[in-house]
Amino acid sequence: MMTTTPKRVPIPRNGVDYRGKVVLAPMVRSGECPSRLLALEYGADLVWGPETIDKALIGTTRNINTATNTVDFTRLSSNGAKNPALNPDRRESVIYRLHPGRESRRLIYQIGTSNPETAVEAAKVIAPDVAGIDVNAGCPKPFSTTGGMGAALLKTPDRLCSILRALVKEVGEPNEIGISVKIRILEKPEDTEALVRKLCKTGITGLTVHCRTTPMRPRERAIRDQLKMIANVCREAGVACVMNGDVTSREEALGLIAEFGCDGAMIATAAEQNPSIFRPNLEGGKAPWQEVAREYVKTAMEVQNRWGNTKYLLGQMIPGKSPAYKAMTHTKSYSELVRSLGYDDDLLALARTVDRALDIGDYEKPKMSKAERKAINKAARKATGEAQASDVAFEQTTAGIKRTADMAELDMPPDVAGDCGPASVPEHASALAV
């Protein structure tokens, strides 16, 4: 009896095949560099970075950070211009940070966009440093949908397809990486099927489906009755199909892949709370939170992660009833954190170095004479005017995101994780760290 080999779209030389992979989802605040590195350390096959708006990446400068061995995409911060006494490196706001030695060939960059032109312009900036570009067409939050991005693209499938085709032709092919898309299911299965068929004809190598409709939130159970159909449509086109929604471990992911005929699975909230869930049971499985938290702190310091983001993630990892949780919440620097959690002197030495680099904590700062302060203030007034002029256009495009981020910092429920999340506005403009 003759057997036929399933159709498969070619995987570009610098890209990755999503088949057989259990991966980290793009998440609000929980997808920054140290979170991704830790997920990979515990066995994630691939990691998605947080959604980054195209206009935020356009115009950034690519810098090699020798202190952290990372590649940083930065832009001038008006906050830094107001205080030039700060470490000069801190005058640049980090829009996106990646670690080429530990993640770049396993990192998928997720882009928030509403048109082909800016999508291509932004993707070209980062394409040489990642293994794929993924278009967010599933985020239901207003900061995406009001700009025609995220789940709003599900209502404009022709525009979504034009974005994907442009990325495939102008970014994917020249850089030899894959282009993919992440969607949500539609209310009617026939509408979902029609959409998926159109998307699979654009030249993409992968499609991720979040098994919820746009109005649904993560607290509502994922709907998987359309999943087999979507997987079959993708298989016919040779496109890898990744499922997302209520996946809590590698073993569960592999079971769902087999049950529904998908090619891969994506984990969100469970990985935010304990990234060791990517580790197979035969290799130890889920680790105690104490181990995971320590490894996260160490990794965060190695890449000099923003303090507020590190503290937020620890709040997800450490049980609220643990004495360590209360101790952690009162800290204001890495040095205080390391001491409060009882870590060893090696980590304390690293913490002090990072505090100096980030200009946080109570380390001894150099004293300045009156003349030096006067000169600095004069330079600041001049620099502020120049920086503010260059920041106006960018600040206008991110004003809505800033408001959302400020609100999120005050009361961001953990159930937004895994939906989406622009971590792309400068640090002075947003508390999000996708």
C-alpha cells in the first residue's frame, strides 16, 4: 500500500520548524529576556517575546551590551536627558533586549501592527537577530484593537493577509526566517476555517491558535471543538499548527498535541508562575518555587533586567502566604532582594554591581561640586529641549499604551498573561514588561 508524505512548507535556513515543540507564549510583562532564558533553561523548545508595536521599534538603535552580552534595541529617553548625571547608558530606553548566545535561534519576535508598510519597516530592524517574526492577530485588549492591531485584524482578514505576504516577501525571504501568525477562534467554525485557509496561502510557516474567542478571558475555559479542524486545514497546506489555551505542563502539551492532531503547544500563565513546567517528568519535572525564584533572580541580574519587572515576576513565582513574599515586596533593589531571600555572597556581589548599573538602591554615589552640578543642569536644559522634540511623535503614538500600562502597574490581574502585551514603549513611558 502506498503512503503519501504530508505536505510541509519549506523551513528557511535561519528559521525553525514549530512541529513537535512546546513553547513559551508571548505575555504581558512575563516575556522579557530573563523569563525567556529561564524557560529555555528548563526545557522550552522555543520562546516568544512580548508583543512589540512596530512604531516603537522603528527608529531604535541596535547596541551590543558588553556588560550583559545582550543585544539592546534602544532609543533616547527624555527622562535621561533631564538628568544627564545618570549613567550615560541609562539615557537610552531599552525597547527590546535579547541574548544572542542563549536564545536568538530559538526566539520568535512578535509584532503588533496594522499595516504592511510599518510591519516590514520594523521587522527589518530585528530580523537578523531572531528565528522568526510572528504577527499578533489575537490580542483583545483596547491598546491593540483600537489601533487596528491584535484581534481587530480578525475582522479585516484581507489586511492581515497583506501584512503576512509583505513580511514573507520583504523580510522572511531575504533573512531566511519564517513568518507566522497567532489568532483566536471565531464564533462560527466555518468562519474560522475560511480565515485559516486564507492565512495558510500567504507563505507563512506556522499558525498559532488561541482556543478562545475575542471576548473571552483566560479565566474562561478554552474551547477546543474547532482545534482538529484547524489542525487539518494547516496540515493540508503544510503549515505547522500550534495550540494555545489552558496548557499547564509539557506532558499535558504532548497529550493534547496527540489528541487534537496539532504540531505544537504553547504555554502561558503556568510558565509565568513556574517556568520549570517545561521540564519533562523524567528529568525532574516541576521544580520547587524556591529553586525557580533563585534561578530567576540570578538570570535577571545577569542581563540587568529592569528592577520593577523582576519584582513583578517574583510576585507571581513566590506563594503569597510565604514569609519570603512579604520580605520581597519591601525590597527596593537587587541587593536588598538578595539579602531578604537569604542568597549567598556571590549573588550579593553581583547584585551590588547591577544596582550601580541601574542606579537603584543605596550604594555610595560620587559627590559633585557646586560648579559640576551647575554645568550639568545647564546641559540638561539644552538636552531636554532636543530630546523632547524628537520624542513628540513617538509619545503620541504610544499615548494609549502608556495609559494602559500605568493602570496595569496599579492593578494588572494575572489573567492577562498569554493574551498579548506590548512591552515596547520606553521604560519611562510604561510599566509593562511583556
